[in-house]
Amino acid sequence: MSRASDDLDTFIALITPDGRELVSDDDSGGGQNSLIDNFTLPGDGTYLVIATRFQRQGGTTTGDFTLEVTLR
């Protein structure tokens, strides 16, 4: 997840089919960009990706972003 404009500090989370947060990231993509890499899903199902900002609802940064999902 990469910032595309303004001062957005990206944050990404992956949610399991039963609603638990499985993994999340703030700045592993360099700068204020988020990255979940080299991660294997634990099983089949529908997972949710939350693409938001650092500190989520309490955060103050804003802007557009690009989200890229690559399956290996």
C-alpha cells in the first residue's frame, strides 16, 4: 500500500474469515508505505484487507493511496 498524495501514513491489516486480525503493517514498504510480504494464508476462506491510515480512526493524516495485491 503506497501513499499517492498528501501526508497519508498508510496502514494495512489482513483479517481472517472469522474476524481476527491476522497480520498488519505500518511502514515496512519504505517511508510511510505499508507492506505485508512473504506471508502465507493459514487456510481457505474469504479474507478482508483493511487499507487505512496509521492509528486508524484516531489518525490525522489524509490522502489517496494505491493498493497492490500479488498472489504467489
